[in-house]
Amino acid sequence: MRFEIITIFPGFFAGIFEHGIVRRAQAEGLVGIGLHDLRAFTHDRHRTVDDRPFGGGEGMVLKPEPLAEALTSLGIEAKRDEKQVRFAQDDTRKVNETRVVMLSAQGRRFTQAVARDLAGLERVVLICGRYEGVDERINELYCDMELSIGDYVLSGGELAAAVVLDSTMRLIPGVLGNEASGEFESFGAHDASITAGEAGVPRSQHGSGGLLDYPHYTRPAEFRGRTAPEVLLNGDHQQIRRWRREQQLRKTLANRPDLLEHALLSDEDRRTIDGIQSAQVPKSRPVPPNS
Ligand code: SAM
């Protein structure tokens, strides 16, 4: 899979992609990253990429021409009209597997599910905005989607591009050591029915089914008076799986109860949730007698 990043700060990414899994995935030829300096597509002495907004107001806006030129250099043409879907379902050309993404606070929320969709593509082009944003006609004419990495405003799309790239590329088959690793993490898609001992599946793990991950512990068994949970030390994989599932449910209930709505839950999970919730119901205080 290949990522193309269009940015006015290509140097921003130096270091980010030179460590850990992203570096290894590139070295092994599983992921390619192209960094494209937007200023290389300007034609004036000052290499101007921005201009004042029509209608007045604060800040500057990234001009459309250099971006259009940068996209054309990647073989991406404008849609003929706003409603045209550039990549029709039955279009089997390789270009069909390219998606152009505008990073924007106004975009739809980037989630693990979106990362999974992107990971199945041949190529993802990420456009990093700056200043007040990008001339909207680039979005209309060239982009397949606008993605926001969260409900806050960044100074530029570079951090967002790095987030999208990192989380997407680790879902590409072969990038993580164990093919199924992504399923065991928070937001994993696989349901809870991964059975113990299936090929490549550690016996004490569980597909997260859209829940948050369970807490992890390592040596030493005791740290500052706190002991790692006994159940993790006894080697009983059935018990460990059960404990981990309960912890996933507890974490999700505590931090992201919204995820439960779409999570894949077994009857046992539902009983566990009922148990956790009923244990949390505050005991009603005795009414003090009238004095
Ligand atoms: N005027 C814009 C608004 O209020 O939505 C904010 C522009 S922001 C200062 C500059 C650039 O940062 C944007 O064009 C976009 O590329 C990027 N950006 C900011 N917040 C983002 C977010 N939550 N997700 C993705 N990209 C973001």
C-alpha cells in the first residue's frame, strides 16, 4: 500500500516515519510513503501557496492551483462535476483503489473502522491543510472524503496525516507480527468468538469485538506495593481469557459506554455487564428518623 502526503512542511515527517513499525513496514516493502512539497508546484518567485480569503476574515487560505497541480502529478484528475463519483463501483482499474483524503476539522470522524477501509486500498493521498484551511474547490473537485481525527483544531493537517497513516498501515496484512493482532486491540472488529488455540491466536486472548482493550501487566509481579492480578500469573488460559474479557467490559463501561451500542456481545458478556452495573448501583441511604 502507498501513502502520498501533500504538505507545505515535508520536513515535519522526518523522524515520525523512521521509527518502529512504520519504518519496518517500509523497509519490508509493505508500505511506501511519498512526501510532496506543495511549494514545488508553485511558479512564482516567492513560491506562494496561500492567499487572503474571499469575503474577508482572519488568516490565509491554501490556494487551489498548486494543490491541483500536485494531485495531477500523482495521476489524479478532477471530477467532471460535483456529483460525479470518481471511482465507480464497477471501475476495476488500479486507480479505483486510490482515495484522496482532505484532513479537516470539518470532516467525518476518523475511526478504526475507517482505518480498516483505507487499509484495503492500493493508495491513499492525504492533503494537509494549513492556515484557515484549503480552498473548498479542491475538496469538491478532487477529494473522496474529509477526515477529522477528533473534535479539536490542529494548526495543520500534518499530525492528522501521521495519525491516519500510522493507524491504517498497522492493519495491512503482514505489518504486525501476528496477522490477527489488530483484532485483539481496542476497537478490533472481530467478534468475541475467536476460539482458544485457533491458528495464530494466543490461547488467552479474545477478539475485542469493538470494545476497549483490557489492562496489561509485565514484570515485576509486585511494583510499589501493587501486585499484578493473580489470575495472570497462574497459567490457566481459560481463566485469563475470562478475566480479560471482564476487564474489557469494565474499561468500556467506565470510559466509553457509547461503544457498547455496536459491540459484539455474547450472552455471557451481557450477564457480566449486568453484574458490573448492579454492583455499582449506590445503596440507598437509610432515611434518617424525624427528630
Ligand atoms: N478553519 C478551520 C476550521 O475551523 O475548521 C481550521 C483550520 S486548521 C487551523 C488548519 C488545518 O489543520 C486544516 O486545514 C486541516 O488540514 C488541519 N486540521 C485541523 N484540525 C484537524 C482535525 N481535527 N482533523 C484533521 N485535520 C485537522
